[in-house]
Amino acid sequence: MAKDYGIEPQIEHYGCMVDLLGRLGRLEEAYGFIRMMKVAPDHVMLGALLSACKIHGNLELAEQVAKSLVACKNADSGYTPATEVVLHDIEKSEKEWALAIHSERLAICYGLISTKPLTTIRVVKNLRVCNDCHLTIKLISNITRRKIVVRDRNRFHHFENGVCSCGDYW
């Protein structure tokens, strides 16, 4: 494009390419295209690929794209994992991974993938929600504009538009 037409590709051009490949069902090619881009993908591009994964039933790739999308949105919103409450004798990256695989996060991600937009997501947990998960669920509810209800050991948390019914006191 730059050589033939003198136009430097922008993020929008890359996004159109990813969307087209996704609509054609060429999901692996679209994901490879994202990984080889000279610019970082934005949430619009990753969201388009995630939608294509849902349409074409590629759950494995959807999980990878969802992680990238959360990281992208988190970076845009200023989110950083609260690793100070995780075990002290492991590396920071391992602490972040330990937080990433909490069951309520996985359940919410599955709910986002498998339900229609704007439907309420409900999660039941028999342990207390950790501080980082609470912050993350608030962020997810704000980004997706969905109501998320989480039942933990002590109470029901109703997350809506980035606010929890507990007032961040639980």
C-alpha cells in the first residue's frame, strides 16, 4: 500500500484486513496478521476477531484473543494487576498468571463469549472474591456495559457500569 499508493497503513487499515479475514473464516491467518503488524492492535480489531471466532466456533483462538483484548483494554484503562496479595515467593509474571486463572474471571469470560450482548452474567463462588478480581469485574462491567452478578461467600456483588453494589467494602 505504501509502495503502490504512497499511503502508510494506519490502525484502521489493519483493522479492516483483520475483519475481512475473520468474515471469511480465515481466523488463524487474521491472528497471524495481528501478531506481525508493526503497530499494536486496538480493542476494535481484537473485538472483530473475537466476534469472528464466535461465529465460526473457534473457542481456542477466542480464548487467546480474549486475553489480548483484556490486556489491551486494561492498558487503555490504566489497569494493573494487584499482585501484592498473591504469594510472595513467586515471580511477578507468575503472580499475574495466578490472578488471571481465578474461576470467576474464567466464568465471566465464558459468559461474555457464549451469551447475547447486554444480557446479565451470573457467577456463584463459594470463596471470597479477591481484591484484584473485584477490580477486574468492575472494569469488565464498564467496558462491556453488562450487568454482572457475583455471589461469593459473604454477599451478592452487583457490578454495573464499573460500580459494585458493595461500594468496594466487602
